[in-house]
Amino acid sequence: MKTVPLKEVTIIAEALLEERLLREIRELGAQGYTVGQVRGEGSRGVRASEWEGKNVRIETLVSAEVADRILEHVAHSYFEHYAVVAYLSDVQVVRGDKYLGA
């Protein structure tokens, strides 16, 4: 089966950032995304209560150039003031052309 090499950008962030992040990754070139509610523990510990809100995981499949733009933007705009994690994975995608835009 033929596959296309792409990048998967994953962003885990405070839920209050969801709409803003989704708008920005589309503006930076992503054709779509998947969002899920997640929980876990990291350097900032476990959230103490529902009052603090939940976390979301945003995943998008993009070209290397778009991935770089998204990661640069997230690092510059969010890392200092918000609980945000972002990482990049190499993936092989069936029907990968649908993720690269027109």
C-alpha cells in the first residue's frame, strides 16, 4: 500500500485554549485536526480540581513546513504562561494527499 510521509503535531493544553489553538493551527496551514479530552500528570503535577479545567489533546497531520510553523507559534505564544506540551512525530499516511491542501 502506498503511503505519504507527513508530520503529526500533537498539542496538549489547558481546555480554555482549545478554540484559539484550533483557529491558529488552521491559519498556519493545517487542513484539519482531531481533539480529545485528556488527563495526566507532568512537571506541573495533577490538576487539583475540576475548577482548574480539563486538558485537550489536539492532533493534526501536516507537511514538515507547516509542522515547523505550528510548533514555533505554540512555543512562542504559550509555553511561558500556560500548561502546554507540544511534540512532533513522523508518520506514514494512507491517502496523505488529502492533508496537504490544494
